[in-house]
Amino acid sequence: MGSFFKPVMSPEEAVKDIPDGATIMVGGFNIGGVPYTLIEALLQHGVKDLTLICNDTAYEDVGHGKLIANGQVKKVIASHIGLNKVTQKLYNEGKLDVEFVPQGTLAERIRAGGFGLGGVLTPTGLGTLAEEGKQVLEINGKRYILELPLRADFALIKAKKADRMGNLYYWGNARNFNPLMAFAADVVIAEVEELVEVGEIDPNDVHTPGILVDRIVLSRR
Amino acid sequence: MLIGISEVEAKVRIAKRIAREFKDGDVVNLGIGIPSLVSDYIPEGVRVIFHTENGMLGAGPKAREDEGTPDIIGAGGVKITVLPGGSFFSSDISFGLIRGGHIDVTVLGALEVDEEGNLANWMIPGKLIPGMGGAMDLVTGARKVFVATLHTVKGRPKIVKRCSLPLTGKRVVNKIFTELAVFEVTPEGLLLKEIAPEVDVSSLKRVTEPDFKIEEPLKIMEV
């Protein structure tokens, strides 16, 4: 959106307009596909009261888990927090709000937010705490939970490669939530290991169309 | 332990027994804990396609120290390999495979499992709340749900009449594998299919909370 070529920024510059209280999506699953360089910039930036939408809160000393350990997050929407001791501790002490979402439902809620859908109907979570407070609909004799879309102000995602138009190519199973989050935020910041000229990524291999990406940052790892 | 084997031996026994359940070409998702051991014991001649929830089919063994990459990991975060014919995809597709009924079997651990096939394995209120991760989707969408668990922990049965912990899924479990027995969950309750060679039915009943029916003839578990 905006320009034909996407701005290539330093990590610090790319995250500096993320305000206190912002909702951010961060890609990754455990140690894979996490935008580590952007997270380091956010730690330095010191932004507070973030709502963090992510699959898991990584580890207290790894990736976006550090944002929680650093006291920059007030709410987490995730499927798993078990590997981050600080998330567990703050949650148990009532100092951090955590909304648990089954992983497949999290993916679909983000997809709905980015794809212009009003929600999704899923059987996942029926008869469990995941059903509580939600509308259940019966369709053709089967019961489904109505799950609502998720969107964010900023998405911090990680890919292997970008071209100057922002077209992204992922590698391995580090793709995970990144392509979905590219649809579901007002500003999408892509951290990549390699930046190439337009045309160097075969159109067949573009996993995220460049029009979804607003800023490109080179990984420092 | 009731039968004088170590906890590790008991876990390996469970993994080996589950590994014999699969058919050539089955698509299988393994949870963390005992389930993650199952892939080491697949019988020769059976080709199982392993799915990992973070976005891969054709998951192979653990990567060598010098070859592993954080860009190819199992659901537990361990660096693994991809086998020829494997594929990578995003989380929506991964869970579309799960929820859409395209995974033949998922093997999961349990905090509690009960006679109705209810499973609790994602939280202990006030104590340990890791989150459900992909488990609620797996029990909902996989064609068969196997539970792998030690029969007792600190003398307390893991197979209970009714789960007291928050559920991962309601009436979702098909089979339960422990070091002492194999049970099938039927609409009438548990059916004992196999028993370990070291125990008899009456001693099994003492460490299993609900009543169960016994299949005739009762098989002795191959160990």
C-alpha cells in the first residue's frame, strides 16, 4: 500500500511509531519464524502496555518472550505460554492478562481479520473452557463455536527473502503464522534475511504478495 | 511402579506398543512427552507420514547438531529433518489438515483421561497453565485420538471415572495405552483389549478408577 517499492528501514526506524497501548501481532512458533531483530528494536524502543497476539510467548530470554519479561506487555492472546516462565508467573500473579485461543482457532481468527470475514465457525473447543461466553450455532445438525476476527495495529513478521516490492518467500516450517498476520494488521513490517531485486523471486514462489507489506527490515542475526 | 520397571522403560514400552498400531501411509501427529517417542519405534516396512502442527508433513528424525536449523523444528521446538516427499505450509493449512479430518491419528499425553473418552491435558488451575496449543484442534479433528500415559503417577490412577481438570476435549479419545494395558473407549465405557504380562485383571482394577469390560479372549500385551 502506498509506494511501488517498499521502504527498507533500520529496525529502530521501522518500529519507532509503534505507540504505547498498541496491538501487535508477532509471527513465529517456538524458535522458528520469529522476527528477532524487530523484537530487539522494540525492547530498545521501550514501548509499553502492548497487546501481543502470537502463537506462543517463546521463552523469557528468547524472541518476543523478552517483551513480556521486560514488562512491556499488558495482554497476550496466544495458544501456549508454557515455555516462558515469566509469562506463567505474571499470569498467575494476575499482572498479565492472557486470552488462551486454540492454535487452529487463532490461525482462523487472524485469517478472518485479514480476509474481510465476520468470524469463523469451528467445532474446536466445544465442551471446554474455550466455549465459555461464546455463541454456539447449529449448522446442519452440528454445533460450532462462533469465533471473532482478530486484527492488529502492527504485524511484525519474518520471512527468508523479500524483493523491493515486498514480495515474501519463506523457508522451512518457519512460515507458520507469518503469512496470515501479513493480512491482518494496518502496518506490516517484514524482517528478512535477504533482500533481492524485483523479479528475482519467481512469482510461483511468492508466498506473501508484496502489496501486503509496508516496511522491510534486514535481519541482523 | 507396579511391575518393577523404570519410568523410562515404561514410557518406551508404551511408545513401542503404539508404534505397532499404524498402517503404511498413515498420517500421524505426535504430541510432546511419551507420544514424541513413538516415531523411534515404527516397525520396518510401515511408512508413516508425520505431521507437525507448526506446518510440515514428512517430518524426519532429529537433525544432527551441525545441520539443524530453527527454520525446521518439531512442535516441541527440537530441530528436526524433512524427508523426501515432505512439505511445508502455514498454520492455517496445518490446522485445516487437522480440523478437516486429514490426519489419521494423533497421539497425546494426558493429565487425566476418563471412561467417557474425555481428555484433560492443558491446565491445572492455579498451578500450571501452559495453554492448549494445538491439542483442542487435534482431538476435535484427527480421525483417531490415542492417549499415551503412565498408568499411575505417584500411585494415583491417570484413568479416572470423570476428569476433574478442565477438558481439552469431550468424548474424543478412542484408545488409551499405558505400560499395563490397552483400553478402547466404547459408548458403554472402557473395554480392556490387552494386559501386560506381569499383571492380572484384579491388580489392574486396583490402579484403574473406572470399571471396565474385558475383551474375550484377552490379549497379553507384546512387550
